Amino acid sequence: MSTSSKSKLYIVATPIGNREDITLRALDILKNVDFIICEEMKTAGRFLHSYQLQKPVKILNEHNEREYAPQLVLEMLQDNLSAALISDGGTPLFADPGNYLVQECQLSNLPVVPVPGASSLMAALMAAGLEEEGFLYCGFLPASREERTKAIKNLPTFYNLVILETPYRMQPLLRDLIKVLGGGRKGVLAYRLTCPEEKIFWGNLHEIQLMTSNLPKGEFVLILKKK
């Protein structure tokens, strides 16, 4: 099926904490697309309201993506529509729903346009001061302690490793890393990036664990330096 120039899926990065980090291009695209695809209505609603954006919103998440993505692509092609995919914050498709939607667009020759912007991953790397080039993005480790411990044991030692985790598992993650890798492994923990509460912790894992033990729950990125 052929597409017109209007039928596109834009992958739009949004702020991770500081609302001023939205780009002019992102705002222009969000104002002009026919609808916005998001993971969760409440979060997207707050985001759109903060920029006075009024657009139809469609929900795409881990529960409905496989069934709903082909329908969305077909609707965009048949009705000559453009859409913007956003995440709950930051650059979409890093541990977020939407990759299957992108694959469906590729299969249907519907153009996918990346619109770069804020990223917790890149912001953490900017503050890490890594001397060695290259890193391995590990994403989220398994939620269960047993599976997480197995995953940690299989982590390579010859790359800088970038690990994401939910706010309430910061201390369990650090505990398990210390148990498997030892407290002397050096790293950087970036906490609530771009927010007023932003903090960057450098040190070994034991030091980072102590420095972060009383922090309120908040989004973070952990970078383990290679051995």
C-alpha cells in the first residue's frame, strides 16, 4: 500500500523532568499531527496540558500493542493521518512500548521519523566522565531477585554498563550488584536528572549505596565502569 507525504509516525522525545527541555521541533510536530500515541492517559494528559496542546490521544502499551498496532497503521494509511508517539518521559522505545508499532510501519512502508531530544540515558553518560569509549545498554534487569542475580553474574566486565531500574528498586539493585560484583566496582548513579533534586553520585558501589540510602524514591540511571 502506498502512502502520501502526510502519513508518518513521528517518534518524539519529551522532557524527562525539566519541561523546558522540549525542543521547538517537537512542539511544532505535536501541534500538527492528527493524534498522539502514548503509554498512559494520565501522564500524557498532564504533559499535553502543560504545553497547551489539545490533540486526540490513543493508548498503546504492553497490554494491547500486538493487537492494536496493525490497526493504528491501517487507520493512518487509509485516512492519510500523521501521529506522534511519546513515552511517559524522555526518548521513546528505550524499555517502552512502541517497537512493535515501528515494525508494523516498516512492513507497511509508512515513514517513521525520529525527533530527538531529552534522554536519561544520554544525560547520565554526559555526567559520568567516562574515559573509555563505548558502553553497553543493559536496560532493566529482571524484577525477581533470583533472576536479577543471574543476570548480574552474566554482565560483561569489559564494557561500561548502563542499567535502568524503577525508583523503588534502587537499593535492592545496588545490594545485589555488591553481592555479585563486590563493593569496589566503580560507577556513577544519576538521580532525578534535570529536576531540581538532581544529584550525581560518583564512587564505588559500596559508597554509592551509602550515599543514596536515604534518598526519596526517584528515577535514576546507574552506570557501572568497566573493570
